[in-house]
Amino acid sequence: MADLAAILGRTFTPEQELQAQALLDQASSVVRAYVRLDITKSTTTDTFALGWPDRGQHVVSDGCWRYGQVTLPQRPIEAVTSVKINGSASQDWWLDNDLLHVRSVPWLGPPGAHQPPQVEVTYTHGWDPVPGDIQAITLQAANRVIVNPSGIRSETVGGISTTYLIPAVGEYLGVLLSRTEQKVLDRYRRSAGSVRLRSV
């Protein structure tokens, strides 16, 4: 809020503060949706179906899956604090960037049932502070609505000239992202990952 007021060079009234905060919240939601990440540092508990990179690398024998992995969807990952396999705490895992590898996992059923083990992971992820370019884009998206809520661009009607601030592609963005902003955010954007079963 203070950064947005500084950019505009003004002090917000209580009503303007409510509007500015609503626009910042909208812009933050748009940025998070685009990069597919929560961005700010937080702790999450998710449950995933265990997968494996290659069927030849996992062997089912003696009542155990010998190897599997899940891709944790949020990043950057600061720490994994808990891993449960089929409801039981496990220490038989290791982390490689956003890949959590597990091994010696009990079956949920007989081998023919093909029921993958369920992996519950609690982990801390995100940035603190948020990277400057993400903050700047969020502020820009909110600022352009405050400065120009009608999206004015240049046109002349009956000798009267009006200017509309609309990008070259022709649409009024509001709190949405321009192509340039999307390109800047692409370095943070997460590709499709593991299937998340539930979030606590």
C-alpha cells in the first residue's frame, strides 16, 4: 500500500485505501494465477499419488514399492518438515530440487490392484521478501487502474481530442497482465506438475 501511494505521489483517504488494497489484492491474484505459485513464503500440507519416472525403476516385491517420487508444486522449497506414506510417518525420502523421492513404500493393496501409495508432504516454500520484479508488476497492474480507470486512449470526435491509455494490441488491461509483464514473469512460471489430491 505504501509503495503504491509513493508511486502515485499522494496520500490515500480511507476510501482510497480500501480501493487501492482491493486492486492490489486483485493484481496479486492475477500474478499468482499466471505463475501458478503462491509466491509469498508459507507452509503447505498436500497429499499426492506416488508416481515414478520409469516403470523399470520401481519394483514391487516383499510387499513394498522400491522407489517412487512426487513433484512438489510450490517453489522455491525451503524445507520439507514432514512426509507420511499411506498415513505413516517416513524418513525414507530425499529431496532433489522440487522432486521428493521415496522408497520402500508399503502397498495399499495386492500388486494387481495398481493403487499408488498416497504421500502427504508438509513443506515451506516461497519468497520472503517477494522478488522486486514481481512486486513491480503487481504495483503496475493496480496503478494503471487507479490512474486511468476508463482506459483512455487518443481519439478525436467533433474536434474534441481524448487520449486512451490502451496497449498496442488494443485491449484495456485493467489489473490483467500485458504481454511484456507475462514475459518478465515467465522465469518464475511453474509448468504442470504432480496431481494434488487435497490441501490442508
